[in-house]
Amino acid sequence: MNQEEEIVFSLKKFKRVFSTYWYIVLITFILGVACVGVMTMKAMSKPAASSTNQTVTTTANQNAATDASSDSISSTEGRLSPSGTTYFSIVRYVKVDWSDIYPDVSVSNDKSDEDNYYILSRINNQINYEKEILNNCNNILSYDSFKNDINNVLSSENFTSLTSTDLIFCDIYGNDVLRFTIYGQCSVDRIRCILNAAVDSYVKKGQTLFNLGNCSTIETNDVYAYNKGKDGNFTALNMSAVEWLDKEMAKGKGAAISDTDAVAPEQAEQPVAKTSFKSALMTKKNIVLLLASIILGFGILFCIAVFDQIIDIPAEIDYLGLDKIGECREADTNSAGIISERIATIAKNNNYESLSIVSMSAIPLLSSICTDVTNDALSARAFQYPDSYLAGISDINGSDGVVIALKSGINKKTALKQLLENLKIDNPNILGFIWIETL
């Protein structure tokens, strides 16, 4: 009885598919090698990691820094920075205008008490919502993208990136005033740069992410000096950064002043250390890419094998419900003799006088099987589908039964199904099939 067709995979089928389509694996491997080659060449064109991490300051820059530190404070105030427990600080107040988002609503004596009640409720709800927006905006200070924005501006101005001594705060006053406070052990110019970048990034992200209103600067203080206590709190020294620097310079430059942490030193042109071919080639990424190209090739072959229609093992046609009479190899005459005896026995038990053996490909062994089966009481003839099958269709129709001969790795499921459909009309008495294994 016919069953539902199932996909049957076998190692023999995969071996046949590989011997036929082996070039697919070769192509995917070559593509993998080509990609690895391109990536290797790109890696070799870049400086070695060890060389890029080195910052080389030229003698001229060192001399310039020494000369600058010995000049008057007016020419060096943009470069000098405090150290120890002393910090510079700058403050900016920013006004938030909500009018474009929430038009002003005023309470009028001309309105009824009920109208004024709803207006006041609306104003209170608006104020609460604005405060909520400002509280949400305060999270921006912890965003990596916020710090990246500041670092990008610092880099463009030739300043060092943010360090652990750079502190940024934002306080909220009411629902429409923001106060930005920057502390840092850096130069006056650098701390002003941090303030500008921080405010710009904060406002842009606030308006994009949280519907922050229009912002404008109310006041920006000068840079002042502060002392940081052991408790982490800052105490004003009641003098500007310039005054503090004048005072320290008057004492003679010492440990309290640094002139190397404000402006990033220029790098001298050095010979670029090339990445070696071996180190550029033998990377995990390249190895994984090569393995992936090979796996891809075999994966394609596996898919071809799974959906292949050629019959390689008898289990692939179990769903047809055909009985297997026997199997033998192409040159195995002993096994062929056993098959002949089985066919003769089936014919004798059913009083058959003539049999037809139908194959879908040329099988020389069938002629010897027909000769062995034929005797005084039984005759057997071999037919190949579709040529001699169509020529001898009357003989097949008049025979008592039909045996199908299948050859592994040659016959297709589609051709077998077509043959079975014709046999249902020409001679439905199918005794089973014999399996011929190719060499």
C-alpha cells in the first residue's frame, strides 16, 4: 500500500552528489580565500596596533611647552591647568521656552470660576509634564553618545578627551531653567570647550528624544577656582582661574600647575610600522571565514543530496509499497542466479506462464536472468522503459506479471512513478522489484 513520500538521506547519495558537484565546494573555498586575501591586504595597509598606540612628542613641541611655561600668565593661561585638589569650574544657566509646544494660558477675571479652574488644572498639568521632561533629559548625562559628542568636539579643537577629573552636572530650577556646571583639572580653554559641547549635545538630544523646549543661554560665568575636599564636595576659592594662576605663577611654577594636560601634543611624523603578512593572515576572523566557506560548500551539496530525485538505496521507494524480490551487483552472477530462482518460484506458485521484466536503464544482467527463468512452463522477456516498453506493450499486457528492475544511482523517482502509472493500465500485476547495485 502506498505511503506518503519521505525524504531519505544516505551517505551513498552524498558521495554520488559530491563526486558530481565537487566543484561547488572548490568555488566557495576560492571565494573564501579571495575574501581573506582582501581582508589581509587591508590589514597590512594599516599601521600596526602597537605603533598607533604610541604618542610621540617632538623635541620642538617639548621646547615650546617649556618656553610657554616660562612666559607671562597672559600668554599661557589658556594652557595651564591646576592639579592636586584644585579644580577649575564654569557655570552656564539655560532658559527653556515651552511656548512653541504649550501656548501660554492665563487666568482672567472675565472668565467664570469653573473656566479658571480648568485653566489652572491645565497649567498645573503642563508644569508637571515639563518637569517630567526635564527629569528625563537629565539621564542624557550618562549616555555614551553624550560623552562621544563632547570628545569629538575636544578632538576637533586639539584637546584631550574626557578624563576622570572632568565632572559634568546639570541642575533643574523650576520647570524652565537648567544650570550646567563643569569641574575639571584642565586649562581654561578646554573647560570652556567642554561646557559648550555639553550644552549643545544636551539640548539637541533633549529636543530629539524628550520633546525639550527651545533653549537659550541666560548667563555664563567666568572660570573660577575650587578646592575639592576629602568628602568630594567643592569649596569656592573666591578667585577666578586667571587670578589663581597669577598667584601660583608669582610663587614660582611648582606641582600645583600643569601645562601638559590641556592641549594634546602634536605627534611627530614617524615611519609607519606595517602589519606583518603572517599576523594579518592568521586572525580568528580569517580562519572562521575560510571554515565558513568550506561549510557553505558542503551545505549546498547537502541540500542538493536531500532533494535529489535519483534512487540510491531501496529505502527511498519504500513508500511505493513494492516488494523487493532480491538485489545483486552488476557483475555478481551468483546473486543473479538467486534472483532468477526466486522469480521462477513466484511464477510456479501462481501458475504464471509468462513474465515481463521492465527496467528504466540498460542492465545487461537482465538477459541472463531471463535466460535462467525461462523453461518449458515459463517464459520471461526484458523490456526497457520507454523505448522497447512501448514497442512491446501488447506482450507486457498479455504477460501474467511484471517485475521492475532498478539500478542504483541511475533511475529517478519521477521516471519510476511514471512507469507505475503506465503499468496500472498495461499490467497491474506487479510482483515487485529487483535491485541492481552499480559498481
